[in-house]
Amino acid sequence: MKIFRMTISTPDGNLFDGDIQSISLRGAEGELAVMAGHTPFVTITKPGVCKLLLEDNTETSFETEEGILSVWENKASLVTYPKMK
Amino acid sequence: MATDTKRLKSRIRSIDSTLHLAKAMELVASTKIRGASELMNKNRQYTLTLEDMIKGLAGVPECKKSVYMQKDNGGKVCTVVIAGDRGLAGGYNMNVLKLADSTMAEEFIPVGKRACEKYQRDILKVEDFDYKEAYKLAKELCGCFKSGKYGEIQIVSTNYVSMMTQNPEVQQILPVEMSEDKKNVSIIYEPDEITVLDTLIEKYVAAKLLVAARESFVCELVARRLAMDSASKNASEMIDALTLEYNRARQGAITQEITEIIAGSGI
């Protein structure tokens, strides 16, 4: 499986920074998943759970507020705010 | 003579308490610096990511029509002034406030107790300025910019370069600078460029405000530490000089007493 670099950054530091296989979350036009080699794109994400499939096939997830996901050549970043409690 | 030594003694005592105060403030400031600069660094990363995105978007032709990129919409110039909460930090507050005055802005939004006092607004402490506050302010600013009330939004804050250098500076945040970056044209934007820009802009302004506030806070602490360091140095020097004077006076009094006793005994 190909991997790519993913960063989830919030105003209080990075929630996640590392290599992953895929990320799935709720985008502006519905559920979406991004894998390595995706064409460059930027989208608004809706509040919800963002699931990451890590290099070692384990899954991890974060609850996030509205944010913006941008995908560049094999590098993706999500800027958001952690779910307010 | 006796009154002289008494006066000197009480002066030494009062300077000594000033010395203690200065040292305590210096220690408090240095402890806070670590935490504050950690927060600042985390925030810088976040802001850089957002800045990259904005730059990418600013190069897209569709976005050039966005209200956030229009110059000279006839609105007022609004300046967000970020100063400290407390004094005793050398020229820190004065430098920022002086720079703010020189911007010729028509409206000021102060952050930090000292700035709020100057512009007579409700007090908003820079130490407690978090993302929630920043976002609230950013939303308001973006709303005013969109409606044409403000034509330009700037931040006046102190830029942290290193432990030794901090410069007060003016940053323009809105309208967004045009960028001639053409390499981002092939990017797909969902749902469309303008919507992404509109959502991004509030976060970008909030991030800019927050990072400026946190940088300023670190600068305030650094300035205070420096000021308190020189204050305690001066106090020690003064105590040394006064102790010398005190001892001389005391010795003089003793010598005089002995002379009087000897003269009185009639030897």
C-alpha cells in the first residue's frame, strides 16, 4: 500500500503528523476518502469524525470541527479545530 | 550623625525590597516565557499552513473577484493594536502604541490591558486571548470588511525574532495580497473557489490575530525580564554605594564618640 504524509493542525498544535494510507471524512459534497497519489485538491470539511488508516493497518480517528483539507503531491493537510467539549 | 545613619539604613532597606520585587518579577517572567513560546511555535505552524493555502487561492483567477481581495473599497482603515497587560516591561508598550498612532488608522481595536486603557475600551487581556476570542473578533472584522465598513485591516504588534530582538511592526491582513503564483491553477476546489476562500478567510484572520497576540505576549515577557534584570542590577549597585556611605557614617559617629569620651576623661 502506498503511503503519504498527513498533518492535522489546530491552533494549539498538531493533532496528528505522520504517514498514513488513507483518510476519510465528511467533505463539502459528501463523504470522501483520500489515498496516496490523489490529484491536488482543496475542500471544506464538515464537523464530524475524521478517520485515518495508518501505515501499520491500524485505524485512528479524531473528532473535528469545520476545517479545510488540502491535498498536494503526496502531502495532505487538514486545518481544523478539535471538537469543543 | 545618628539621624544620618538611620536615614541611610531605611533607604537601604527600601531599595532592598525593590531588589527583591524586581528579582521575583524576573523569575516569574522567565518561567512564563517557556510556556508562552511553546504555544507561539505551535501557532506559527498552523498559521503558516493557512498562509500557504491563502497564497494558493490568491493566484486563482476566480478569487480575484472576491470582496476580500478588492483594494480601495472606500472603507475605513482599521487597526488591531496588540500591547501588553502590565507595565514594567521597559519600552515595550510604548513602542507598540507609538507605532499604532503613526499608522493614521481611523479605528482601533485594542487587545491587551494597556492598549484597552489607552483607547478606553472594555478590557481584553492578551494573556487570555485564545482561539475562541480570536475567531469572534475575526468574524466581526470579516463581516465589517465585507459590508464595506472597513477598507483595510491591519495588525500592529511586536514581532518576535529572537530572545534579543523584538520589533514592533504593522502587518496588513485584509485585503489579501494578490499573488501571481500560477502553479496552483490545476487544483480542484470543492465546492468552488469563492466558497473555500470565504471559509478560509475567517480562519486565516483568526490565526493571524492569535499568532500576533501570542508573539506579543512572549515579547512582553522577554522585555519584562530584561527590564527587571537591569533594575535589579541598578538596585544592587545602589545598595553597595549606600552601604559604603552607611559604614562611613557609622565609623565617623564611633570615632567622634571616642574622641568625646577621651576628651571628657581629661587624660
